[in-house]
Amino acid sequence: MDTIKIEKNWEYSNLLEIKVSAKSEYISIYQLYYVQTEDLKNIGNS
């Protein structure tokens, strides 16, 4: 079964670490992203 997960690992002040992971029968990968809280709030306004 193919799966994509988005998780918040930690938050400090106005900075978030977000982990995006994907898993299939053949491969499992992840990528970490660092995002400011204000940028995340404004993501739908662009």
C-alpha cells in the first residue's frame, strides 16, 4: 500500500520542522522542511 504522511516534528518560537514521508512496496523516503509559522498561515493567500 502506498502512503504519504505529513508530520510536525517540533516547533520553537515561530519555526516548525515538518517531515514528509512516502512509502511504497519498494521504497521508503522522507524529507524535512523548516517553515516559519507566518509563512504557513499565509500559504492560501498567494
